[in-house]
Amino acid sequence: MLRGKYYRDCLPVRKPYCCLKAVRRERNVLRAWIKGILWYKQALKREPFITAKVKSVAEQTDVDMTGTEYRIKSVGSYLKKFCRKYSQTGQACEIKDILRYTYTVSPELLSEKVIKIIEIYQDSGYNTVEIKNYWLDSQNPYNGINTILRSPQGQAFELQYHTPESFGVKSGKIHELYEKQRLMRDVSSREYIELGDQMFELSDSMEIPKGIEKVKCHG
């Protein structure tokens, strides 16, 4: 009896415990993915109302909308980003640019228009919860103002503000260089550094918008 008890006590208990942890982890990951898909479907449902609002504000403030054909992030692109962002513990991370829009304004009026537009959205219940003014970031070759808004229904979406020049460079040569650079693993390689230098050369050649320091970052 004692011998049998001794051997039973020596049996490994770690394996079933690990299996249980794996099951729980997989269940949490599945829940996160389900939540992610529901976020995407919810954004698609709300898209017509958000787009109508963004167009209305553009007309009200006499700014141009650019790239509306790309206003919805593709399912493939969304799932890749979601996969990079979510936690292995199953903690889902909201992707806030499923819907994304761009206004273009002359460099003379950009700062003034941004501040005015943010106020207009605020007055109608659309809160600008994040502002990133990359014109003030000397460590980043990208020039633009990226904002995240949240609609009265709680839908997050991205709204970028550009000059015609910054939008053209961002969508053209800088994007091409960035796509090449981001695939490189060796960040100290000569080619990686040269691509970065080329992006900064393009960035430095742009006309800086008047009063751009008035647009403060937050969020």
C-alpha cells in the first residue's frame, strides 16, 4: 500500500496543468479574435455615417478630401495589424484606423484649419482623442498631422491633415523607400541608413506650414 502510494505521489502533475494552461490561453486568444472581427464589422456598419460627417465638415471648412477610395482598411491588412497588436494573454487591442480619412490644406492655412476643424467636430460630439503632429518630430521623416476621433456612438477613426505636397510625398517616394527599409533586419546596414537619409532629404525639402507649432500633440 505504501509503495503504491509512493509511486502515485511521484507521478508528474505538470503535464495536465500545462495542458490546462494551453487550453485557457487558446480560449483567450479565440475570444480576442472574435472581439477583433466584431470591431471590424461594427466599423463597416458605421462607415456610411462617419464618411458623411467627414465630407460635411470638409465642405463646411472648404478643405479637400483625398484618398476616399482607401477609407476602409482591407480585412487582410486589418487582421495582420490585429495579429501584431493583440496580447498573447488574449487581451484584444482596438485598431483605431479601420476607417481613415485625409484632408489636404495649403501650408498657409493648414494649422488654422486643423484647430478650427477639431472645434467643429467637438461641438457635434466627435472628440479628437489623439493628435500627433509629425511636423514637430525631427526624428521622423514623415510629415503630417494624424488624429484619432471617436464618434458619439463610440466608433474610433483616423483623420490625417496634410498639405498637398506632404500628401504627395508620403503617398509616393517616401512610401516606396519606407516599404523597402522596413523589410530589412539589419538596421545598421549601409543600405538601411541610406534609405533613411533619402527619406529625411525629401522631408526636409517640404514647405513647413505656417504656425504649425500651434497644433499641439496629445493622447
